[in-house]
Amino acid sequence: MEDQATFRITPRLIFGVCVLVFGSLLLLDQLNLLNARDYLDYWPAALIVLGLIKLVQPGSKGGAIVLTLAGTGLLLSNLGYLVLEFDLIFPGLLVLAGLSLVFGEIFRRARRKPGEAVSASAEIDPFAILGSVKRLSSSQSFRGGSATALLGATEVDLRQARIQGGEAVIDTFAFWGGIEIFVPEDWEVVQRGIPILGGFEDLTRPPLGGGTQRLVIKGMAIMGGVEVRNWKKEEQDVRRLIRDEPVRREETTPSVER
């Protein structure tokens, strides 16, 4: 019996519907069939729907909660039930950043066993502010750690490391900055970060047959980004040139007629 495709409501579908509705309202407004301003105050409802859908899906719930709360607050403000002072947004982001750093460090230390000693290479903790920091670990019992970038850049190279116990956790925090993490090709990467006007990107190749080493990326990106890769961009270009070189030589070699 053939498997029937199941219809799923996804954030991409909801976003497409919202764009369609928004465009339709503007079109009808231009045709003088309705006043689009009477309906545009309800646009934060789209954030609420997106947040609720992400809540019921597997994975991290942090971003879903942020979307739902932000949409609810903006909708109540547009309808006149709540007064939002937008001058408080930046201080609020700073408070959120501080809470993320403090509780992230507390929870990370709580995962350690009492009296357990951890080597510097087994647990990394790079911190960049208004600059750049690079860290490399070749530990064969890598435990995880944290990576922070505040108006700067942090690079973590783990391609010579191995994970102790099969899973490691890195707690990231990027605020107007970027974090790049390089991992071996046989590692599985799981993203559980919360993006706020920022993003988390997994640009690694899925390990063939499933990875035995698992790296979990947690934390928060506020107007910043966290990327996980197997190779640096310049290394990827070199690998591509080496891979394509035999084909080029074959194409450019002149044929000799006998």
C-alpha cells in the first residue's frame, strides 16, 4: 500500500499565508475596496501563530516562546490594551543578554560532577568583545563549554577533538557579533539556540550512517549569528579546486593524432 502524504502546517506555510494576506489587503486598498489600515493592526497575530506552531514541534522551545510573547505584546499594544515604550527595548535586550550569560554559566557549571577537574582543552570558554578570539581544542575527551562574541568575532576549531561520552554542549552568546564553530565531518550537530533578530546556521554535512559524536549548540543570538561548519571558507575553496583539477587537466590536454 502506498504511503499517503500527510499535510503539515509549517512556519514556512504560515509565513506564505501572511504574505498573501498582506499583499491582498494592499491590493484591495489600492482598488478602494477597503481600508487596509483597519486590518494591519492585527499583523502581530502572525507572530503568535508562528510561535504556537513551533511550540508543538520537536526541538528547542525558547524561540517559540519569544515569538509568542512578542506577538502577544505587540497585538495588545496595537489594540490599545497595553502601552509599550519602545525606548525600553534596548535596555530590555541588555537585561535579556545578562540573564542569558548568567544562567548559561550557572547551568553549565551545574552539569559538572562535584570535585571533577576539567582540563583547559577539554572545556573551552572563548570570550570576544570589540575584537576577535580564536580557540583550538584537540582534546580526545572534549566536554563542551561556552563561546561569547560581543560586538566581535569568536572562532572555535574542534576538528581535531573527540567528544567524551558521545555528546558535548556549547552554550553560545552572540550580541552584535558572530561565532564560528568548526567540527569534524563525523559529528552530528543539533541546534537549540534562540535567535532574536539574529540566526543559528548549521552548514555541516550530515555524517554518513549517523554520527557517533554529537555536539549540541545552545544559547542566544541577538542581532548576531552562530555558524557551525566542517571547513573554513578558504579551505573549502582549496578543496574544490583540488577536486576539480583532474577534470580541468583532462579537458585542456590536447589530443595527439597518430
